[in-house]
Amino acid sequence: MLADLYQEMPADALAAAFASAWRDLRADPRERARGLPPKLSAQIASEARTLIQISQRQAERLFYGMDDAEAEKRVARRRERGGASMSFDTVRELLASISWGAAMHGRPEWLKFVEAWWCRLDFLEAAQEAVKSNRRRLDPSNPADVLDAFRSCLVKRARLAELEGDIRLRRWATNFAPIHDTTYVTRPAISR
């Protein structure tokens, strides 16, 4: 579904998405090969905590899978101040936690937050891949080549995410089904 949307995205919207993503990536003075720049890591960490209105300790446990140890508190706080970078996988797990919470608590504003950041992550990751492939084999002076590489990276990333989601859902269903199989459950007799 998302791959089809990226495939049919108009050229001007695609160019705007690439420019925005590249601007965000270039803001990182160290130009990380993978992962979110520290400024964006700080932005999503603080926005997520503010959106859900939870304490620092709850944020560490929910978003980063950490208990309240001193070293782990320092890492989470450093992320929120912009001193540490998060990997794309960590950010996607954070967004998945928020989307589960939105589904369980009926919070549509949380889902809007997740959708916006998920697309932004796709754009950032695809921009990194497109520029990396552009440096190797494409002509950087031709913007059409860069946008074609960006579109193909976006579509590839979306298809992989859909495939991973299908695999996880099937694995969850096969592991969950035997637990709730009612064929072996005996019901107590109702006394009158």
C-alpha cells in the first residue's frame, strides 16, 4: 500500500520530500552513515514524551526498553538534549509502542504523530541510500537521476517494511493461536 503511494508520488512532492530529508541529514555535522541525527533524535524523543505526557522513567521503559538504572537514565536524557543519535530501528520501535498505545486508548492524535514521523523516517532513510548509491554510480549533476534513486529506495523500503510486517503478524498468529485454542478447555458444569 505505502509502496504504491510512493511509486505514484508526483515529482514535485518527491523533490520536496528529498530536499527536506537532505536538509535534516546535512544538519548533522558528523554526517552519520546510518541513524537519525542527534537533533532529530532529540526532537522525536521530547515530542513523544510530551505527546503521551509521561515521566522520564516511564519514557525510558516504554520507548527504549530500559529500567531506571543510572547509566540508562543518562543515555535517555542525552538523547533528549540532542547529544546522542538513535538508530532508525530504535525510532521505529518507539513509534510502534505509541501506535499500540493509540489503539488501546483510542487516541487518534497519537496515530497522526506516528504516521508523520514514520513517513519522515522513510524519507530520511531513502535519502541516505539514494545519495550513497548516487555517489557510486549516478551522475550527481542530474537531479532526475537523484530523484529516481530516491523513489526506488522509498519503494524498496516500503515493500520490505510490508513484508516484515506480514512475517511478524504470521509469526505472532502462529504463536498466539495455540494458547487460545479452546478445544482442550473444559467448561464447568452449571448447577441449577
